[in-house]
Amino acid sequence: MKHLNIISKSFGLEKKKIKPEEKVENFNWDSMTVINLIGILDEKFSKSLDLKKLKKIVYFKDIDELIEKTIKKK
């Protein structure tokens, strides 16, 4: 995953515990984690995540893909 550092930081998890096919609901995928994720992307890339798409997240790989798509948007 390209954005493992961002995901790890937003969840407060060690990178080795994050697997692409793991469901985020098995971890602390709550409003604080979402706020952390949004804040990190805003700070690092001056980009905002689509909240509708965030609500559809199931796996860690989904977060990674959403981050990548968001960063590449102009």
C-alpha cells in the first residue's frame, strides 16, 4: 500500500498490523480516526477526502485507493 504511513498514523496502529484485505471495522474506524485521516491529508497535501466515499470504506486497501485518487485530483 502506497499510503501506509498515513493510514498507520490516522489509526494509531503499527504498520505491520495493517493488511490491505483487513476490514477497518475490526480496528478503531470511528469519527476520530476519520478526523485524523482528513487532517493528515489536508496538512500534507492540501486535499479533502470525499465524505460520501469515506462512509463506503470497508478495507484498508479502500482507504489507500481513496487517498491516491484524492491526491491525484486537480
